[in-house]
Amino acid sequence: MKNDWYCLCLDAHAYGMKTDHPIFRGPYKVKLTMTGRPTPEGAKEYAPLTGETLPETTPMWRVQKRGYMTDKGYKVGMVVRPWGYEDSPEAEWISGGESAKSYDAMAIGRHANWLHWGFAASPADMTDEAKPVFANAVVYISKFAGQHIIARKLNQNIPTRNRATEMKYRVGKEVYNGFVASMEEYNVQMKHMADSLKKKEAAGEKLTDIDRQYLMMAEHPQPVPDYAQFVQQQAGSLYAQFGTDVAAYEKYYTENMPYFYATLDGYDLLLDEDAKSLGIANNDKRLLDRAVTMWEKGEDVEKARRLLCRYTLLRYDNPEEWRAWLKKYGKQLFFTESGGWLWLVNSQDPTTPGNDYSVLKANEADASEMAEVREATSIDNPVQLAAVVETSGDEKTLVVKMKIHPGYHIYAVVSDKDPYIANTYDISVSEGAALAGELQKPAGRLLNSTGTVVYEGEQIFRQKFRGGDNGAVRFTVNFQACDNHSCLMPMSKTIEARY
């Protein structure tokens, strides 16, 4: 469903509520006291990527008496990805909330008969103003008992058309300058921290593991890319075509906006040359009619077939069946991007032709299996491992190479001011062998000003052990992978190497 895991980082306040929504109207009387609070830093960091400028303060409504930002160890709430959430008739965005993610991250919403109430507090810990709203939400969702989801979100990271808008800004000088400023600030912070830790060590104080991690990072300052390198990282394959020509990127994304689409196993937008050749947007119902007409007239039948199969869940092998379906359900059709870039039928009848996702699920399963064999990273498998055992006399070293999916990071160290989940490691050896010393971990990169450290790209871990012959050493990393938009569910990855 669309009520996915965007980020486990929702605090105690709501904002942007649709106050005319039924949960704010009754049956229990509601009062909303709004107070100006600082706009969340995460929202302000994301805003330039979409060309937005957010105010310094935002009117907010307190939902919980306590929150994780002010009460250490308190439960953390969850927000949902907002992009494309309301592009199907059985979904509604109700309220945002104070979190570490984008301004429009959803704290309260409905998808069919599922209500997402992202705030973590039990009713006993809710404010007096929030309790009747929660009760109203229970009453409201009960009215949808028996309904089912129409637009299924089989890939939680599927891009929607807002990605094209975002890409127009990602290559701009303003975003680059902000990135450079943050990198330079990071390097300055790390130097100051390292100087302080060296003084601490010189004074005879014992450094913690986290202290030593910071020292390692200070010894490897983050290189600041020039503008061309930055644009190349952002633009990917388009860089070869447009270089650093910002106007060319903007023109490309603006002109092709009606023809972008995505696949279930992809993270980037694709350009549909078939739809573009006809000059009809893929979310314009006339595209289906035109494709059926082409097939009926025998005009470029393969193109017609591609379009109909790309944007529907039907696989008819003749134009007569396509025309009959379009004639019967045409007025009920809607286009969903988050649901797979598909035309679906607005119907609660589960047997309605055109709403069966099993075709795409089968394709997705095949792709996942192939990716696992090749050990390639993906959104579903953001971390892959390879391992060997190096031997020197009686001492052996497990060397683990970790590859993290492009655009994602995992957490080496998490500040107590952040809600993320830090890596943990489990290492075991066969009987007769024993671990020697601590796991040697890479330096990582500082994520923000709170002190949280992340790993990206390729990383190397080493663990020494002694003794034993003809055995195996097993390495498991427990982690949470996030990109700049959202966080995935916590996962584990294990690899075994023989010696």
C-alpha cells in the first residue's frame, strides 16, 4: 500500500492539516491551537531541490505531550512518502508532521481501508486536543470497512513526475553552492573535533570508539568536487549530452514532462519515445484510444501494443477486446504514477479487468531473483557483501568488502539527537578459532551537524582471528539504509568465508 516507510523520524507536532477533513469535524468536538515553531531543518534542506523557499517558522499543532527530540528515549513516529499519494481515488493526504524529511511528508492519511496515524504516542500521552481527533479518525476509517486498495505501490521508491521537477534544480549553481558550503563546514568541524580529541588523549584521557571514528574521519577530509563533477554526479547519463548547461537540463525536463514514466524495479525516470512520437501525454486517456485505433487500422501495431501493455494491466491479443474494455470502463479510468504508471479502473469489485497486478508481480520477482544472483545492489537489496580470509602464520584476517547502493547510506554512528538506526555487527568463527581484537571499521562521512556518521559507496571491514583449520567465519551487518528522501526498513546482510 501507499502507507509506506518514508522515515521513522516523526516528532510531536502536526502542520499543514486539511482542517476541513472529517477527522477534524466530528463526531467529537475538535479544537486546534496553532503555535509558530521553527520549520524542520530537513524540510529546509530538501526545499531547494524543488525550487521552493520555506518560511523560518511554521504554524504547528501539538499532538503529543512528549516527543523524541525533547524527551530522550521517547518513541519515534513515522511519516509516509507523499509523492503520488493522492493520484488514486482511494487515497487522501490529511496532515503533515514535524520530521527530518521533506515538508510534505505525510503524518496522517488514508489508503482504502487503511489509516496511517504516524504519531507514536498512545492516547494516554496525547494532548487533550489530539485525543478527540484520534477518536474521530477511528470513527472515520471504520466507514471504509470492506473496501480494498486499487492502486498498489509495489516499489516504495518508484519515482513520480515530481522527480523531473527536482532534477531541473539539482544541477543548478544554487544547490551546488549549498553543497559546497556544507562540505566545507563539515571539514572545519572535523578539524576542530580532531584537535579537541588529540588534546583529550594527550591529557591521558581514554578515547571512546566513537572518538576514534571521528579522528579517522578528520584524517580523511571530504574532497569538495568542482561544479562539473557535481553536475555529473547528479545528472548521470545525461551529463554526456548536456554537460554543465543548466538551461539544457531545464529544457529537457520541461519539454518531456508529459512523456516520462518508470518501471517497478527502477529508481529513475525513463522517456517514453512512443508516447512522445504521438504527442499525447501518458496520463492523457486519449493515448489509450489512439493506441487501440492504430491497432484497429493496422498502423504500427507493435507501438500500439507496447503502449497498451506499458500503461495497463491487461494483455489482450486483439484490438476488439481492447476497444470493448475501453468503451465499458473508460469513464472510470484514472492514472496512477505511484501505483506503477498505470491506467486503472476506479472500482471496488476485485474482479474488474484492468486492476490485477499479478502480471507485474511476476516480472518483479524474476528481476529480483536475477539481481540476487549477480549480487548487484538495488533498492530492495541496498547492501551487498563479499569476503575473503587472509592468512599470515597463525593469524587470519577476515576482509569484508561492502557495497552500498548509489545514492544511499547506512549509519556508522548515530547522534542521540537523531532518530536513525546505527549499524551493529555480529561475527562468529568455527569451533577452535577465536576473534582477536576489535572489528576494524572504515572512517565514514559526517552526515550533519549533530555528529551522525554514514557509510556510502564501497567500504572495507577487517576482523582478525586466530586458531582453527578448515572452518568458516560468518559476518552479519544489521543496518538501516537511507537516501536523501527516505529510509528503508531495517535489514541484515550476512556473508560467510571459509578458511
